[in-house]
Amino acid sequence: MNDSGKDRPAKGDEVAWSTHGTETTGKVERKITHRTEAAGRTVDASPDDPRYEVRSDKSGRSAVHKPSALKKRGR
């Protein structure tokens, strides 16, 4: 996914990302635009440099990624 606003994920989007060399799938939980705690760590984000909290379909755990690390999946 590129960083140009039009392709950025939205809450509920099904996405995939790379985890330790394998592809993981899940859903976007929220867009993070300010410094906050998420997925057990401090996330430095801003409106111009957002992060996305995603929940893994397989493990149910949360992770935070840059939009460039996420790929939208077909429904």
C-alpha cells in the first residue's frame, strides 16, 4: 500500500502484512494519528505519518504497522 492518502487502509479493511518471512492476514482496528500506547508499545504517529493497529486473523493479537507495510486483500 502506498502512502498517498487514497490507498490507505480504513477501519474494517482486510489486509495482509509480512511477519518473520510469512504473510499474516487480519483486519484494521483503527488509524493512529497521535503518540499513544497500542499493541503493548508506544506508537509515534501523527496525522501526516499515521500508523494502523491491525488484529491477526490467526492469533487474535494486535500489531501496529505503517501503511506501506500493509496490503489490502480482496473481500
